Amino acid sequence: MILKKTSFYILFLPALIVLIMVAIFPFIACINNSVRFYDLTNPAKGTPFIGGANYKLLFEDLRFWHSLKVTVYFVVFGVAIQLVLGYVMASLVNGVDKGSRVVPFFLIPMVMTPVVVGLTWRLMYDHTLGIINYFVRLIGMMPQPWLGTGKLALFSIILTDVWEWTPLIFLILYSGMKALPTEPYEAATIDGANTLQILTKITLPLLKPVMLVAILLRTIDAFKWFDTIYIMTNGGPGIATETASIYSYIITFNFFNIGKGSAFSIIMIILVNIFCFFYTKIIPEKETA
């Protein structure tokens, strides 16, 4: 018995070391930096302890609140569109014989590198040479500066996120649909239920736990989405598409204010955890089991 326990700890040790180095140690270091004056443009001052001063500076920063507002818009509209499209795609594929054969085709955007996605869509959105404006001209409309104006730029990065990550929602919902029992549908058909009644009374209630998990995963991921936005707009034009992750990067690596940037990261972690806490509370226990 002792030998078995020793073997378990020996096998577990490498994973624990990696976890400490990759997650726990950086998190502790981030907390420590967030309560210190840590500005690389002023090294002579050192890194004295300043308590919550960095957090106070962020809360007084209008650009900080703007980045959170942009993030909320991006997350809410992006995830909502992905949920609708993912459900429609999953329903269509599930309703076709041997539809599983086309599933890998739908997953192509999701497995592409975010940097490649950003570069590709930035070229597609180009005002002069982009393929999107080419088709806009074909239908007789004026070409648009998709990444050149505030509202259009935010819409454009949301559209890119939808293209890239709707396949994840589709895959989760499609898997959920394949696992649904057939008996309720057979009983509903015998009772003469129409398509809308089957959808609202059977499919959606049975699929609700899966949909809630999909929303949770995509919301967490969208909140910290960085790569593609950085490649496409770098938060521009101006600060129109400057999400929380982009502004945190700018503070840390453009302004070299490690303390304030670390405080921003801690705030983002707290916000995500608060969302997860209340989100899981609204899901009935029988659905989270």
C-alpha cells in the first residue's frame, strides 16, 4: 500500500511542478506586482509597496471603463450570434442522414491559428483590395472602411469571432443533440405535436444544460480574446475596439507599467470568477450534475 501511494505521488509530481510554474507562480507574482509601484520607465524608484494605488488609478481611468464596455458588447453580441448560428447548424446537420461526415468541414475555422485568422480577415476587410468590398461593389453599393470606423470595426471583429468560434458551439450542441432520447419525440409525433411545439417543449428543455455549458465556455474565452483583435485593429481605430485584454496589454507592454497592468489582470480574473459564480447559481443543480 505504501509503495502504491509513493508511486502515485512520483507520477503526479511532474504535473504538479508544471502547474506551479505555469499557473500558480505567475498568478502569485501578478498579485505581488499589482500592489507595488512597478514602472519600467522609472527604474530608479524601485518597486515599493503601494497597496491598492494601482487599482485606484484603474478605477479613475475612463479608458479602463471604456475597455470593459467594449468587452461586454463584444462578448454579449458575439456569443449570442454564435449560439443561434451554432444551434441552426447543429439542427441542420443532425437532421440529415450521415450528417456527421460534414462535421470536420465545419470545424476548420476553429482549428486555425488565431493570428492567421486575424491576418486573413484583415486582408478581406481591406478597403481597396479586400474581397468583401469586391462583392459590395458587385451589388452596386459603396465600399466600406470595415476596420476604419468605430462601429464598423467593432462589428467586423465580432463577425470574425463568430466565424472562428461558432463551430465550437455547433460541435457542443450537435453532440448534445445526438445524445437526446428518442422516446419523447416519438410520443410527441403520435400526439400530433407540430415542429414549433417539439422545439419549445422537448428539444430546447432537454438541450438546455448543454447550451448553458456552451455559453459559459465561450463567454470565458471571449472575455479574454486577444490575438485576433490585436492583429486586426490593435484596439483601433482610436480605442473603438480596445477590449480589456488589449488595454491590459497596452498598459503593461506599451507603457511599461507592470504594476498597473498586473492590477488590471487581477481585476479581469475577479470579474470572470464573479460571472462564473453567479452563472452557475442560475443553473438548477440537476442540470449541473
